[in-house]
Amino acid sequence: MNYHNYYPVDVVNGPGTRCTLFVSGCVHQCRGCYNQSTWRLDSGHLFTPEMEAQIIRDLNDTRIPRRGLSLSGGDPLHPANVADVLRLVKRVRAACPGKDIWLWSGYVLGELSPDQLAVVEYIDVLIDGKYVQAERDPSLLWRGSANQVIHYFHRGELKC
């Protein structure tokens, strides 16, 4: 898997202070997408074990408390990304107790493959659906167009 950007301190992509990873690769290529540079799978930087370890360190850094991890892109649920994203969310669950995981995807929850659903089992919030420029609404919280849906999955003690 490749990634485009990693923000160890982010207050834009989800509630509270977070770590945010923008992965590479998106088949949807939505008209009006603000992140077109992430569409190609081979763009950006290789997601290495060192990068994964850095995310875990940042999430557990008490000097700047983070509420959780946000995964965007590109598309974290692109079939080529699913195995690496699954490994990452499992590790965050195990190594970062109390942190939530938010994920943005152009895929729709009801149409996810078994491999994609395996990732969803470990996240707290899924914002699904392609960005539709004709339904753009800047007043929406955490999404760009009215067709996108926020799914909250209450895991253990986390309440989003």
C-alpha cells in the first residue's frame, strides 16, 4: 500500500485531535474530488512497518492526546489497500486502547466485499458513498455531499 500524506496532529478529519492517514488508490475518481492526487495506487510513499509504528507511537503520545485515527484517501477500502488497512486497524485496536477509528470510503456499506467488511469490524465510524458534486453541501459535518452516510458502530466503551 502507498500513502500520500500522514498528519500526526489533525483537527479537521474527525472529532478532536487525531492522526490522519491519506492512502493512495481510488477507483471511484469522483468528479470534483478535492484529493485527485491520491487516485493512483502507485502514487505517494510506500506504507512501511516503520510508518505503521510511527502512527501507533503518535496515537499513544500523552504530550498531545489524540482521540483516534482517521483513514481517508484515495480509498482505504480499495481492494489493493484492504490487507494493509486491516492489519493497521487491528494493531491500533490492540495497541491503542480507547482510541476511535474513522474511515472514509467511496464504497457503500451494503455493497462491501467480505474482505472490506473485515476492516469495518474494527472501525468505529464509516463515512460511505462517492462524492457527488451535484449534492455538495459545505454545511454537512464530516462529509462533502448529501448522499454520503455516516455509520456509527459502537465498539465497547467508545461512544462517537
